[in-house]
Amino acid sequence: MIINVFAVLSPVRDNGPSTFQVILAVAGLCFVSSTVIGYIEYKQGDVAGALVLAWFLFGVFDQQRESAAIHWTALGLGIGVAAYTLKPFVFRLVGRPSSETTPLLG
């Protein structure tokens, strides 16, 4: 939704987005990636929601060619989000209890 607001409200320029628009877009991408941490930590491991947001970040990386900062930030955050999504599975394989894998009554 944040990226859509940028698309609607920002003027189209031939030489790419302004510095202010790049800063706002990177802040929006950081907000999206921090949402994944909330999904994994506070929603008992909502892996599907986290993977949807990782796919969104990879899509921004693929489509954003005008600004290198937005392009590469989206890739880095997408890789980080995809790796963080594996946290509940890694804890389950290692045998370390986490908030996602502990039993409720015992």
C-alpha cells in the first residue's frame, strides 16, 4: 500500500525519482520487511504472510530499474526476509523450543 501511494502521488520524471522519493521508498521497504518480523514473532510463525511480503520485495527488485538504491535495497531486504521466514523451521529441526513450537498446555 505504501508503494501504491508513491505511485499515485509522485510526478513522473524522465530522470527518475527525486532523492526525497527514494528515501521515502526505502523507508517504506524497511517498514514492509519489519512487518515480517512481526508476523514471525507475534503471530505464532505466520510463514505464509511472511513469504508473500518476501515475494513482494523480490517483485520490487525486479521492476524497479530507475533507482539503484531502491532496486538493491529491495533485493537485500527480500533475501533477509526469506531467510528470517525459515526461523521456525530451523528451530524445529535443531530441537530448540521457540514461541512458535512450544506446547500451550505443558
